[in-house]
Amino acid sequence: MGFWHNVENECEYRGISRKELASAADFSVHTISNGIKRNSIPSVDIALRISHILNIDLEDLIDENFSAQKSNLSEQKTQDPIIQKYIPLIQKIENLPTESREAVYTIINNL
């Protein structure tokens, strides 16, 4: 899996459409389809905008194993009822800006 597959999987995970991502990152929605077909990586400025919007490190989006690792975690989540209980909270934390997310982590770690 390449960059665009990781982007597509992350958008699906977060419930963001291709059109919404393209609009927010200011690029053509066809860029995603073409990137998947060609297994390419976009220009640095587009890649950075996408990573910022998805709130994911650019290195993770480029990582060939990122989607597979996330998929394994998703499978584990669905099997554990305790994890199921906290998935909505985790998703909210993941959607926070980096500074806020780190503050939440600090608070939790200090409990």
C-alpha cells in the first residue's frame, strides 16, 4: 500500500469523503484516483496539507505498513468490549489539534 491508499483508508476510518479532503486541502478530487492508479506520492505541499487535515504524521502516510497496522488494531478493537466502550472517546481525542491531544495524553498519564 502506498501514500494514497493510506490516505483513503484514513479518510474511510474518519468518515471523510474524497471530495471533503480535496476541498479542505485545496486540490482536485481526481488527484486521489490518479494517485492510487499510479501508486504515486503527491507534491510535498499537498502531502503536508493532507497530513495536517487528517492529523497524522506525514511519515505514517508514506509508510507502506501503516494501513496494515491500523487494520490489525481495528480487528482487535471489535473483539474487546472494553475497547468498544472507549472508541468514541479515542476518536474525539484523535481529531483534536496536536497541542490539545498532547495535553489530554499528559493529563491521562498523570492520573
